[in-house]
Amino acid sequence: MPSHAHPSPDHHPSMPAPSAESPIPSPDHHPSPDAAQDAGPLQRERAHLAASRAALRAMREDAESLNIADVTANWVNAEVLQGEIDARIKALADLSGTPLFFGRLDYLHAPGVDLTEGASSGAARWGSPRTESGGASDKGGGQQAGENFYVGRRHVHDADGDPMVIDWRAPVSQPFYRASKKDPMDLRLRRRFGYTGGELTAYEDEHLTDPAEAETTSALLQAEIERPRVGPMRDIVATIQPEQDEIVRAGIGGTVCVQGAPGTGKTAVGLHRVAYLLYAHRERLARSGTLVIGPNRSFLQYIEQVLPALGELEVKQATIDDLVDHVEVRGTDDATAATVKGDARMAEVLRRAVRSHIAPPQEPCVVVRGSRRWRVPAYELEEIVQELRDRDIRYGAAREALPQRIAHAVLVRMEQAGEAPDDRVQDAVARNAAVKAVVKAIWPPVDPAKLVLRLLGDADFLAAHADGILTDEEQKAILWTKPPRGVKSAKWSSADAVLVDEATDLVTRTHSLGHVVLDEAQDLSPMQYRAVGRRCTTGSATILGDIAQGTTPWSTDTWQQALAHLGKPGAAVEELTQGFRVPREVIAYASRLLPAIAPDLKEATSIRESAGDFAIRTVQPADLDATVLAACHDALAKEGSIGLIAADARIPVLRTALEEAGISALPPGAETSADARLTLVPATLAKGLEYDYVVVDEPAAIVDGEPDQRTGLRRLYVCLTRPVSGLTIVHATDLPEQLGNV
């Protein structure tokens, strides 16, 4: 990869370049006698950055100055248009400390693509890109060979509409992520930039068509990957790798499932995929909506800044519990009950229970209009009901269709008698009291929450509809020992809420979104997959997870099973095994657990050149807390965030010890800062989070805190793979035998 780096004299150590003691080649392959000779190109790049920021400010000021007083027909249109303008102004914010561009591409020939602000944004076509000096290129001939493109988080153009920065999602930016020596993709040069805060402090060149250059690791890329993590999760837009980019840019038409080992960036890939799809299909997704689903609130807080940093502000985020909030969750299930309630067989039990409300007609329907009486016999009503049942449409939709079918039967009789009724007559007949009474008797309304309440509280009702589906033991496991009096007084569990959601969809169709991202998907039950699938029946999805990190008793064994429950059985499954976050020595140690927890998965590798800090401290039980505190002090002496991860039962003890030692401890998901860098993390909330340095307290307690050993070892695997730079394990009890000797 890049062979030349050009640091400024004040380059920040967190973004290292090659040592100043060794010669630093200039872009034309001649050794640079000193850093001052490289100041020219670096200063020109800084000038382009300053000009780009000024252009972005001008774009924002233009949006702020728009006056819509005389361009809208009414106040509704004015409100809608003003909302769009406000969103545009917000999206044009220049984020402090966030590089406006991170790369530059010099093409051998004109790329021959449209450089628009979004494939469906309606923006005008841009003119030619800028040259290295920042001056406008020849507009008369369009895009010329030798011109270059600055790649950044969003598009920026000057007053003439010429691009200063190209959006990373534009087709012309794709070679920044995929070009290589074997396939230069018509690039002469790829340049990466290094920053300290918002200041450009270094650049690094890769001459892709020069056979004299050897493949080497990019120092700036490596530094960006290893940069200390203080604050929420950040985007990886500057470090996306080719296999990640293929997933990010996959089309909107199909669902993609990403099996990703720890540190492979699967969460970031999913978020960047949302940003890409919004760029490429903005109008379509603006109508249908997008949603990111995470495992818990702490996780959502951790990732919530990624999309805004990429200019996307309208993507909603939710947990599974948020999706199915038809009832207030105040109770919990034991593992057995939760597993049965989450089983896909419950869908058929609920379908039977809903359909059981349909009663065969016992009496004819007699409609009186004026002096005439029109009679629809019971056998004909039965035929109408059976036809609706055979169509297997939703209960509520069929109930709405039934009065119209009965009214149509009445109209047929009217026509046979010589009358000429129209649609208004049919609607009037459908609203007739006699027809309403028949519909209520045959196809009564169903309240989903009350239905589930009865199913879980009435043993006979459950047995009637679970016959041949659930065993007697399974039925007993999900029945409430003391049935509640009503929906509001019931102590609903999370699994119960999913059942109510399923019943709700059996009655009324759930609204489908254009695209859904589901993260940590391996932990979902089949019924939860169905709940997510209902939100994207007419759209697509990005499914992210790691089978080895499944820590629920009902976690999925294969992605094929999960995708079938989701309603996307034909989705492609992509596997990411190259890690970018977890140090090599740490991931190798954690992977010792794979044969026991996920024997079919490949062991993850890491591109990290540094092995990382890794230590195991064995102590006596009386010294455990003191040694954990010492490990935290050691980590705090270094730069970056620290996560102290322990079994949930150990958290109160450790919190007290930290307080007595004068160490501030944040809860999971809270934003770290320079003054508060340590987070105390219960093992059950560690999934999806990452820290520069991790201290794992008593691994055996983490394993023992789960209902079975496989789940416990998977939980431990999650905890061991949270660090970016270093891991310290402190234990007084023997480590699990699967870890062996270090």
C-alpha cells in the first residue's frame, strides 16, 4: 500500500507517519532532504481544506437565506418545505474536529460518471473537479485526464457548482476503497490524509501504477484504525476495506446477512450501508423509511453519532422492545418460558386463537329498506364466510370486507327484482343495523392484547389452540400461575409483548419500511425475527451478527434458520473474518473458545500489526478487588477509553471499590470524556461496545452467570473481544478449561 508519507513538523503522535530519522520520499520518488521541502504540497492541501470549509459555510448560508414566503400555495406546503430546508441546513453543519475530506484520487483518464449530490436528490450535475492547487480545471472539455477528486463525508461545491469534495458514496469514490496494485481501477495515485482534530497534518501517497513501489501497510490507515476511542462510536468511512465496501454498496433490492467476527466492523458496515442506500435511493427511502434496530439502549446511545457524522439525520433507531410496545413490560420469564414463547410454533397457536372467534352463521340476514325486506339465507352467509377464510387474509381486513359481501348479495336480489341500485346503495346496506349485527355475531372484533392475556391465563383456551403444537409441559411452562384481571394489571414480559405484536399483525397489517438494519441479530428468538420481518415485508434488510456471540438460550444456530423466520430465506450471507479492531494476540486467545461455542465458524484474523497489550493476572480471592483496581489504574495511565467488564453479580462490589478509590465509573453507553474515561460494564451489556483497554474481572463468574455453559462461554467470548489496544484478565478462580494455558 502507500509508500510515501509526508508529515508536518507538528504531526500529532496519535496519527503516526514514518520515522523522521529515515528519509521521507517526495511524491515524485526523489528523497526529500528535509520536511520543509514537503511543505509546499502539504500547504496546498491545507489551502484546499480551508477553501472547502468556506464553501460548505457558503452552502449553509445559502440554505439559511432561502425565503419561501411567496413560493407555496398554502401553509401545509410551507411547513413541509420549511422542514426540508431546516433538515438541509442541519446536514450542512461543519462538524468540529471531523475531517471534511480524508482522501484524494488522481485518475489516469476521465471517470465518465455523474458527480451528483445523490442519485435521486434532484441536484444539478456538478462541473469538473478541482486540481491539486485548488484552481478550477478546464470546463470546456469536461473531466480531463490527470484531474483529481477529494473524497469526504459529504459533497461540497463552490459558488459555480464545481465540486470541492466528492461524497464517499459517489461511484467515482469507489476506487478509494477497492483499488489495488493488481487492479488500479484507472488510478494514478491514491492519497490519504492524516489529521489532528480538524487540522490536516500529514498525507501519504500510493502510486498504484508504479511497479517500483512494493505493497506496504498504510501508516495513516493503521493509525486511524488504532486511534484511541474516547466518546461514542465513530464512523469508519476513511478506513472501509474492499470486502466491507462490497457489502456497503450492495443494491437495495435484496437482503444481506453479515456474519462478522469481533472487530470486523460489521456494525459500522451496516450503518454505512444505510447511509449509502439513502444516498443512492433517497426519494424511495424518504417515502418508505429506514430503521436501525439494536439490542439495547446502551448500544443505541453508543452508535447514535455515526449516521449524523455522515450527513444522515432522519434514520430512526429502536430496540426490539420499542417495536412491540403494545403493552407495558413489567415482568420477566424464566429461560424455559421465554424459549417456548419465542418459538416459531407460537405463530400457529396465535393464528388458531384469532380464527377461533369466527362463528358459523345461525340465522339469515334480513335487511329492511323502505317497504321491502331482503333476505340472505344462512347457507349463503356460510359460503361468504368460508370464501373469506379460504383467502387467509388478515382477520381485520376480512371483517371489513364481510359487510360489503353481504350487501352485494342483497344488491343481487334487488337487481333480480328489477331495481337498479348503485354503489351508494351497497354502502348504505353495508352500514345497515341488521348487517352490522350479523357481522358482529359471525366475525367479532378481536383485541390482540386481550387474546394473548386469555391464551396465557386460560389453560383450556391454550390447550384447545396448542393441541398438536406444544407439549403439555410446554403449555404449563408459559401459563401464568395467577392470571391477571386485565391487560393493564398484567406483568407482561418482553416475550409476551412479541406475542401481542404477532396477534396484532394477524388482525391488522404492520407497516413495512424501505430498509431495516438489525444488529446483534444472533440473539433474537424466531418470534422476534418475525416481528422484525414484518417491518420490511416490502423492503430489504441488512442483518448483522456473530453466531459465536449468541448469548440467549434461544439464539440462532444458523443464519439460514434466522433468515427463514425473518421472511428473507433467499438472502445472501457474507462472512467477515478479517478484524480491524481487536489486537492479534487478544483475538487469538479468545478464539480458543470457538470449538466449544461455534465449531463451524472460521477463526478471525487481525490486520493489526501491533499484538496489543495482553496480560493475565492470577491472584488470591482476597486480592481480587485490589488487583482489578490496580489494572484500572494502569489502563488510565494510557490514552483512550477503559472498560471494566464483570459478571452482573460483581458490579455492585466493583462500583463500591471504584468509588472508594476515587475513580469515576460511567454506565454502559454513556459518552466518555477526557475526565471520565472508565466505564463499568455488566457482562450482559458488553455486546457491541468497544474500549481501548479492557479489564475483565473473574471470567469464571461471567460463565457461571448464564443458565448453561455454552451460553456462558459465548458471553465470555464477547467480553474478551471488546478491546482495541489491550486486555487484562484478573482472576482468582480457575479459568475455563477451553482457554487452556497462555
